[in-house]
Amino acid sequence: MSASPSPAVPVGTSAGPTAAELLDFVRRTAADTALIASLPLDPEGRTWIRLDGPGGSEAWLIGWPPGTGTGWHDHADSIGAFLTAAGTLKEHSLAARLPTDGWKTLELAEDIDRSRELTSGQGKAFGRHHVHEVLNESAVEHAVSVHAYYPPLPQIRRYSRTGAVLRLEQTERPEDWQ
Ligand SMILES: [Fe+2]
């Protein structure tokens, strides 16, 4: 990819890739039609392939059958990016920085919900502690997306959501998904 300077998104003391660089990677990867076509698709559940992300980042190609989603979760201290390579994904996110530890339930303010539809070729980068859920709301069409995280995910916190109340349900560690 081009070496043109982009406004660096700081990642603290780490010299790892920026969120902009991760977005660049997922965009380039999604344009690799042979790679995207190599992902097995299963109508019963999500499928994935681990990819080599830039600069030691963790990257995945994920297939989403109609009606599947992640549930609410965050990525702890990792920054990341994802981009829809096929189909359409919906992202619901919170425009607030939540405390990372020391709570089981939080009542969310009324004005922090955000929703965005990401059609093929559209993606987004996100910073630390980004809380979201990603869904394929289509009744008929698979979606495929590319994801990259840096540092490699140390943990994923999973939440349930009832109205305005977010509840921490589970913390997953890498051994749970690798
Ligand atoms: Fe996520």
C-alpha cells in the first residue's frame, strides 16, 4: 500500500499499527476476491479464517449467515478496524467510553446509541474500549467481513442488553476463540 503519511492514531507507548493502518489493511484484504471466495460459508453459523495482520495485529475473515450476530462486546485495550467484503452488516455501538473494570451493570444514557449500516466496501476503525454488536440482518444473504485488532485481543467482554441496562456476562480469553 502507499507509504503516504496519514494522521497517526496514537496507540499509547506501542509502536504497533494505527487504527488507520488497520483500516487500510482490511480494505486491501477485502479487495482480494480469491481470498474472500476461499472462506467456507455455512448456513448454520459463522465461519472464520485467521489472517496475518500487519505489524503483529490479529486479523480474521468472518462469514455471517443471514440472521447471525455477535451480541454486545468490547475488545478491551485493543484498537481495530473492520470492513464488509460482501453483503451488508449492521453495527450498533455506544458513543461513550465505559469504565473497563469494576462493574457488573451500567445504565446507559439515552443519547449514546449509534447504528450504522456497512455495505460491501464500507468499514470503520475504532479505538480502545469500543462497545458494539455486529449483525447480518439480511433474511437471505450471507455477509463476509475482514477484521484486524492491535494489540492481539487479550480478552473480549460480552454483555447482555435489556433496554438501557448493559450487564457484563462473560469474559473470553484467547484460548476461547483460537
Ligand atoms: Fe467486535
